[in-house]
Amino acid sequence: MSFEEERKRMVEVQLRGRGIEDGRVLKVMGNAPRHRFVSKEHEQSAYADHPLPIGEGQTISQPYMVALMTECMELEGNERVLEIGTGSGYQVAILAQLAKEVCSIERVEKLSLKAKEILTQLGYTNVKLKVGDGTKGWKEHSPYQAIMVTAGSPDIPQSLLDQLSEGGRIVIPVGGSFSQELMVVRKRKGKAKTRKVCGCVFVPLIGEFGWKQ
Ligand code: SAH
């Protein structure tokens, strides 16, 4: 099967088949070349139903989790979005097709540089990447209409709530260092309203307002 055929099947079976309904999300997941964001060694499993290693002890999330989190962002196209945990850059590529601008922070420089290289090759121009501690957010470009954290956090960092615009959403896995609950936090009149989506497993968010080393 070609990568394109595998991708189509992934969208039908893993995403639509499990309840992802947002047509824009399904469309971009059907377009983005996920196999380009993993090493040659893992290319053949790029569209399989599980996360994959991307080096430095980190992972690219399972396609379903990427789709679910993206759907929870409720993007319409005009938003400035912040992602914490660039990793391979795959989630950035998905968000960049659904929002106006994507800012993403990664603490491991090597991963950020690799992500930058591939995103540039693929021609994404509405993306800003930075190396640093994402638990502090990225004040310079705030406020953000939506924020996604792709690593597991002990709680919801206040710094991210502060950089979220009124009515904005934070999609974040919250819980222990081995398993978490995916939460959607909505900012209404300055206060956070949270909703639990499902259980999940992410690598830890390490930083000043996350887990300590
Ligand atoms: N979104 C990624 C998956 C990332 S895995 C993708 O599409 O491939 C989580 C990433 O979060 C890892 O690369 C890890 O290094 C990074 N990370 C952990 N703590 C962080 C922090 N405080 N700031 C920025 N990145 C962090």
C-alpha cells in the first residue's frame, strides 16, 4: 500500500471510525505526510494505530490522539495557537493548516531543529518554533485563542491560563507521570472551566510549572 492509501485508511478506520467528526480535522489528517516526521526506520509504521519513538526518549502521538486533541481545539482558521512540546513537528503541521499562526516550544533543541527542517521542507510558513521551557508559555505572541500541551502535566499551568484569551481553550493531559486525563479548559470571565475527555498516556511535561527533572 502507498503512504497515501495508508493515510486514507487511517482516517477512515482510526479516526472517522472512532468518532472524529470535524471535517476540517479529517481533511488535514488525510493530507499531512506523517511518514516524513518519523525516522526511516519507522516510516513503514507511520500510519499505524500507536505512538512511535522520535528519539531523545520522546514520542509522536498516536494519530487518533492527534485528531482528538485537534478537534478539541475547535479551530476556525483565524486563531493564533500555542503548542507546548513540538517533538517531531507533526502536530504543528496539522495545526498550521487549521489556524492562522502556530507558535510551538520544545525543550530538546535537537528535536526542535529537526522539526524546523521538515516543516520548512514541506513549506509551512505560518509557524514559529522556539527552544525553551513551554510551561512558562511564550508571552511575546500572546494572547492565544487556543493552547495545546502535548506532554503530561501535574496540573494546569497558571502561566498558560494567563496567556489565553477570553473564551479560549487549553487542551492538556493532566495527572500522574505515567497516565493522565485529557482535559479541555475554557477561560470564561477570567476563570477556568474544565471538562474531562478521556484517559491518556503522555511523556512528562518537564519544567518550572510542570514536573521537576
Ligand atoms: N507534539 C509532538 C509530540 C511531542 S511528545 C509531535 O507531534 O510529535 C512531547 C514533547 O514535549 C517531547 O518532545 C518533550 O521533549 C517535550 N517537552 C516536555 N516538557 C516540555 C516543556 N516544559 N517545554 C517544551 N517542551 C517540552
